[in-house]
Amino acid sequence: MERVRIVSLKGLSRRQESIVREGQREAARVWNSCRDLHLKARHEHAPWPGRNEYHSATRGGRFALHSQTIQQVFRAFDAAVDAARENRRNGRKGIRYPYKDKRFFPLMWPAQAMHLEAKRIVLPMGRGRPSLVFPRPEWLTGKAACKVVWNGVHYELHMSVEEMDSTVRPLSATEKHATVDLGQIHQAAVVTNTGEALVVSGRGLRSLKRLHSKQLGEIQKKRSRCTKGSRRWRKLGRARAKRTLRYQRRVRDLHHKGIRQVVDFCRERGIEALFVGNPDGVRRNRCGRHQNQRMSQWEYGRDIDYLKQKAAKDRIVCFTGDERGTSSRCPVCGHRQKPKGRNWRCKACGFEGHRDIVGAVNMHQIAYDQVVPFPKRITYLRPGPVRSGQAAGMKNRRPGSSSRLGTGLPSVLDGSCLAESRNQAPQRTVPLRVPSGNSPRTASLG
């Protein structure tokens, strides 16, 4: 199983930085050359070029790069063309084929191009040119495909490493399956066919994204009053890059932790198959500019990818499908209505239950053609703990104080994150009261 590991390249010498920068410019020239070849074929209504045509157009020492690096670039371009074509066939006509001029493009090497020494990684830049030499991490035992990227603050080395899981479990004879309903307020809602449920909160992610949007707005407001290229304009640009990089790290961490809790919940209960609803249709709905911004920041594709990767590592079959109509149908009587609020209240039979759990329960009929009862107990988890120092630092910060960069933004960026769960326990299980009667009712979860 492949896993991408990131190695920070802070502290590169000026010589190495100049080699990387010039190499990325050459890689951008390769991309632009492939773009021109593809655009010419489209305008002339000729057969589109493939990898053989790109290889012929970029060979012969035209670019100051290693030959396999050039191949990786035009393969990435060909993959971008194929992805755009597939999206357009599926009805997304707004997707365009690659058309922009690139100034920089990441340097890439396949595994066979990497040279490993005792304590060094050597990445060739082509005949007659100095190679890139980086320290070798202790966990790197063999050659791996890699690329050097700029994250806005410094360079990083991304390596694709093959990992084997030594703790896989054999499949049991009894088939147990579950469904996952992805969301924004709650990152994931899981329901098993044995009557158990899990809800992973997504409010911390929403808080981080809202805070980042506000910070970008404040920085852009200050930059609009500066002369482009001035010292303060560049200073604000560096502040924006640092905050964006930190935001990306924290969001990625919360996504991984939340999905890990979902997979651990399924593994502990012997789940063999996991169905994940694809909410792509919900994201396309127009709901006003504020909600549209939240929907555009909803990274459900990342959650689906993480679920597939982590489930495969634990030998759980994970597959996706359409979830249309699952959140608007009553799991007891089948009545359809538009839900309002976080609790689902049926106007026909009086059923009440958690809105996301209702969607996950109804997915069993789509994925496994099976009707499961509404769970009586729901376990609530947060993706990660809240550090008390963050909240205290934000609470005690003097109003109007600015950061050391002089941007006017608070130096403590994450004090308000997960504020709604600051005093909550990291895990709680809520029993739902079922009153007497024919139709089950759940307690209001608020």
C-alpha cells in the first residue's frame, strides 16, 4: 500500500535552492510545450497527442532536466487532460483543459531514478548538471518515487513509500457491514447493521476554515492599500503563506484523525464492508453566498480517499455510491420531507432522530438491500483533543494586539477552534429514550 511521506527541506543552501528553482522553471517549460501541442491539435481538429507524441516533442536535450523527470512531467499533463475529459463527459462542462502558462512546476523522479547512499538521497538533474543531495531519513529503506514542491514558505520532498500492514485480521464468517454519511457539521456518521452508531464531530474543521477565511480577508484588505511589489506588500504575502501552510497542516491532521476513528470503530466491531455515500450532488446546490463558501470548502473527496486507504489497510472492503434521497426519507414509515434542523422529525409517524444517522440508516437499503433498525445508542467523538493553552491564550490576549509580522492579525491563530466542545469530554455515549407505542422515538439530541 502506498503512502506519501513529507520531508521538510528547510535550511537548503542557496546553491541547492537555485538548482531547484531553475529546475522547476524548466519543468514548467516542458508543461507549456505539451500544452501548446495539445492546443494546436484541438484547434486543427486533429487527433490529440498521446505520451508517444509528447515524448518525441520533448526529447533530444531541449530541456535542462533529467530524462525521466521530463517523462514524469508530460505524464502528469496527459493525466490532467484525461481527468478533464472524463469530467466533461460526466456533465461538468465548466471544466477546462490545461490552458494556462506555468512559471514553475514540481520536480519529479520515479523510483528508479533515485540513488540511495548510506546517509544521502541523490536526485539527478541530467548529464553535466549537479545533482540534488538531501539527507536520507531513517525510515527510508528503499527507492521511492518523489517530487520537490514549494508549499508557499519552503520546499518539501514528497516520497511515495510502499508500506505493508502486519496487523491485518482474517475475515470472519459472519457478514457485518456499515454505512457512512459524510457531512460538514459532523464529519462522518456511521451506522452498522448490528444497531450501533458513531458520530464524529466536524465543527473543529469548520471553525478552522472560517478562521482562515477571515484571516485571508484581513490580509487582502491590507494588501489592497499597498503598492504592488513594495516591502509591506511582500511582507503581507509571506504572512498569508505562513498562515495558509499552518491551516493546511491542521486541517489535514483533523481529517486523518476523524477518519481513523471511523475505521477503528468499524474494526473493533468486525465490520467487513463499508459503504460511503458520495455527496457530490448536494455540493452543487446553490444556497446563498455564505453557505456556498462553506460548501466549496467541504473536502469530502479527501475523506473518501482516506477511508478507502485506511479501510484497505485493515482489510475492510470500502466502496462508494450515490446517496440521493437518504436524508429526506423516514427510516420508519418511508415518508419523504425536507429536513430542518439537526433532528429529523417525521410529520407522518412522529419519529424523531439524529439527522445524519437517518441518512446513514437509509443507505443500507441502497448499498446492501437491507432494512436496519434505528440505533438506540450513539457514540460521539471529536477528531482531536483541544489543548487548554490555545483557548487560554486567545482568551487572555489583549484586544487589538498584532502579530510579530506587523499584519494586524492575532498572533494566536487557533484559540477559537473547537470552542463549542472546549468543556466536553472527548467521548460520550448517549442512550436514546424510546417511549411506549408502535413507532420508536428518539430523544432530542440538540
